Amino acid sequence: MRALKVSAALLAAVLLLVLATAAVAAAGPPSAKAHTYRVLVGAEQASRGVSLMGYYPSHVRIHVGDTVRWVQNSNEIHTVTFLGGQPLPELILPAASLGLPVPPAAPSPLVFNPMATTPTMGPVSIGDTTTWANSGIMGREPGQATSFAVTFTAAGTYHYICIVHGKLMSGRVTVVGDRAMVPSPRRYMALARYEILRQFAKAPSVVRAAVRHNKPATSNGGGTWTHYVQLGYSRGQIMLMRFFPSRVKVHPGDTVQWMMTTHNDAPHTVTFLNGQPEPPLADPVPQSDGSVVLYVDPGTLFPSTPTPDLMTTGLYSSGLLNPVPGTGWSIKIGDIGAGPLPYICLLHDTSGMRGTLWVVSN
């Protein structure tokens, strides 16, 4: 009989489950003092390329007058958005659909939807389920929000969502009267840590599933090969920000093809910087009314191929690849010397999405 192998992450998750369950069950007595509850927005292990698309804890029960503060907890961008009965807005729109300038008057034909990017100016309070409230884009880049707080002034159940990730990432706040018993902020933090560890404990099985979908190289004849790389992999709230495989040995004359699959829910790029500066995700363009519109940067949006074959100078990029099965980008390896050719996803490199082609001389 084989010994049972249990990962450290799983053991930690089980321990936190015991603590969190006991904590939430042992809700404290009613208090006249208003409290602030913290909810973590996303989570990641960038060294493993594992990102979690969730709010932790996903549900909190609080008193009227309490405040919930959402805190950015990963490099992946998110929003905290109370739709107030409105439909979920698109994150990116054609500039023309908003009556905005398009090229050549503007840097790009696409813009980030101002409904998604514009935060509700604080202090923010919600007293009914028809109220719109939005954090704007939360992230760790300059100019992005790192937290968002809402005070709840009436009992009810308030649902919220991430505009970036849609129904995959949603949560709720249940607000009750002062006489009801609710867990303390500290107890909910224990539950948040458990929920995160429980998801991370599932990640190795998702990685194994992704590896099983790797497609072996095929011969082109004449001694050259076509190599295949998957762009990311998703299962539930676990999103792998990785190339599969992340390291590929190639020869000059070989072709590499990166492909979206049915198992990926995020857009990506394949970008060889070759020492060039990394293009920004967005270009802020001031408007006549004093507002600022974020145009999707052309360096991220559009393909770039200085030469037909991949070389070690100049920026080569797929441009933005949407998560549609069959979408992809391919390039032939040029006549270059042996050594590593690193590349990244411009959207998710800080979350661990980096790859390398190892060139072997013919």
C-alpha cells in the first residue's frame, strides 16, 4: 500500500479550514461600534504562474453601518463593481462607439471603457441594491487603485463583480441589523486565508491537466520542425499564467506556433522584447472636458514583425490574442546563434507568464 502524500499547502489549508470554520461559527455578539472588514482581491503565486480569480472571502455578513475595504492582492488587474441592476459593461470598446477620435487622430482604435476604469469618488456608501459603485481598475501599476471601501447603510444582500473577469469573479455582502450576530473582521480574514490556500492546493492538478494537452512537435520535412505552445490554461477560478511548455528547444529554420485552446479564459500576447522597452498596456489621452481616456497601446494591440524570421534585434509581438479557440501566432526561427530567446506576455509577465526558446545551432 502506497504512503499517502499530502502537500504542505494542503495541510495548511486543512488547518485554516478548522480555524476558519470555528471562527465563523463562533460569531461575536452584536456591537454598537462600526467595524471595517477586509476582502482580498485576487491572489497569485507568480513564481508558479498561478493566479486566482476570486474575492477572499467571497461572502461577508456585516452590520448596518459597517464598512468593507477591498484590497488588491495580485498583479492581475480587477475591479470591484456593484452594477446596481445595470448590465455588465464591456472592458474594451471601439473608440468610435463612444464618439472618440480614432487613428490617425488617436493612438489606437480601442479604448478601455470609462464605465470600467472610472472609480466612484469616495467616501462611498450604498443603501440599496440599485446603487452603482465601482473601484475603477485595481492593480499594482502606477495610477491604479490598490483599495476600495464601501460603507453599507441599509440591510440587504449586495452582489458585486469584476468587470475584467465577469461572472467568474463575483462576491456578495449581506448586511443585517444590529441585533444579529456576525463574525469579526479577524475571523473573516482567517476564512479568506483558508479559501486562498484551498485553491492553491488544487493548482498542481490543473498544471498536470495543462501539460497533458501539450501537442508534440511535427516534422516539416527537410530537417525542420513545427513546435506548439499553449497560451495559458484555466479551470474554475484557477488561471495559469504560463506558456505550455515554457521552454522549447529549436533550431534555425524551425517554426513555433502559439495557440489559444478551449481551456483558456484570458487574452495574452507573445512578445520578444530583444532589449526593447516593454510597451505600456494603455495610453492616457486627456479630453477637452478634463477627463482622461485610456487607449489600448498599439504596441500591445497590434502584431510586430520587423523581419519575416525571428531574429535577436527588434521587437517581435503577436499583438493582443483573445481567448478564442484556434487563435494563434507563429514565427519562423531565423539564422541566429545558439542561446536563449526569452519572451513574455505583456499582460501577465508580472504574474509569471514568461517563456524561453533555446536555440541550438544546426
